[in-house]
Amino acid sequence: MEHALSQARILIVDDDDYLRSVLLDQLRREGVLYLESADRAEKVAGLVSEFEPDLILLDVQMPDGNGFEVCSNLRASGFDRPIIMLTGQTEEDDIIEGLDSGANDYITKPMRFGELLARIRTQLRQFKASDAMRFTLGDLDFVPANKSITHRSKAIRISLTEKETLILKTLVRARPEGVSKEQLLTEVWGFQPDLTTHTLETHIYRLRQKLSRVEAAKLVTTTKTGYSLSV
């Protein structure tokens, strides 16, 4: 079972006690370590703030509201991670309404768990590939879209250049493995025959200097062939 799924924080919102219980149990069996659930729409905002889910499974029909409104409110408040709607509706208008409200995907009930799991994996993978993803590096938050790193407890924020952002993003996605200098040159600068590793080494040096302002430990370490992250 892949690292991305085991480390994902998944929130299940559905008023069906039995379905919630089954989904929680099946996701645990798949190795998901961080799970939360809610049976009412009114609980979602608080849980999103406290639990910080990477993905939400959101029922359309609930006693105190509907999933379309919950989804719209979450998007309006800045929640940008995947939302999969759980719906008993198959009409095209309902599907369109769900997607228009900001949902990434939907699945109709009764659902096959294998299909749901595939959709969860797909959404997590697509979000990880996007610049909207927030990566955690010890006490640091790295958001490629903002070209910045923030120390959570010290409230210190440093700005990165585009190349520094691309270097760090490549290293983050490869962890715990390292990345060779040649691969980094290709990922960050593209194919440029005249480009030397000295250019990369200079950028790595500057990136390390910036990181040292917010984190005492050395995050970018040197390997035999290139670089890796120590977290």
C-alpha cells in the first residue's frame, strides 16, 4: 500500500452510521492512518479546521443541510483539497450541481469500495501533482504555488525563487529517496546541453541559506549522486 494513501488525512461526512462505520473500517484495512468522520453538515467546518483533511468524502443529503452547500462553503473559505461527493442520485443535473459546487468527483451509492478507493487514490495523486499542494517538512510548511516556506510556530515566512521552488518540489516528491544532479537539472531547467552542475550547486547553496533562517537542522542533504531531504 503506497505511502501517499497511508499518510492521507481523510474525513468522511455522512449521516448513515452503518456506511460511515464500514468506510472507516475498510480504509483502516487499506492502511489509512488518519481518519475522522461526521454525521452532520454543521460539524464539517470545525473538523476541517482541526483535522486538516487531505480529502473529504461528502454525502449530498444530510438532516441539517446538503453536501452541495457544504462544498461551496468550503471552497469559499479557501479549502482547496479534493472533495468526492457521495450521492444516491444519478440524474445528470445532480452530478453537474455537485461539480459546479466545487467537488472534484462523485460516486453513486450503493458504491463498490474498490471503485471508491481508486477514485480516492486518483484525487490524492492529482492534488499532489498540483502546485496547490501544501507539504510539511518538520515544522515548516512549503506551498509551491506561493513560492514560500513558513515556520508554523515561529510564524516566519521566507520567499523562494522559481528555481528554488522547483528544486524543493522535486526533492519533496522524491522523498525518502534522493534525486541525482542530472535529474534535477532536467526537472528544473529542462534539457540544456551547455548547463553544468555548478549552476545547480549554486542554487542549492542559496536554498540552504534561506532554509537555515527558519530551521536549524540541515534539510537538504548531499548524497553520492545528488541531493535528498532529511525529513
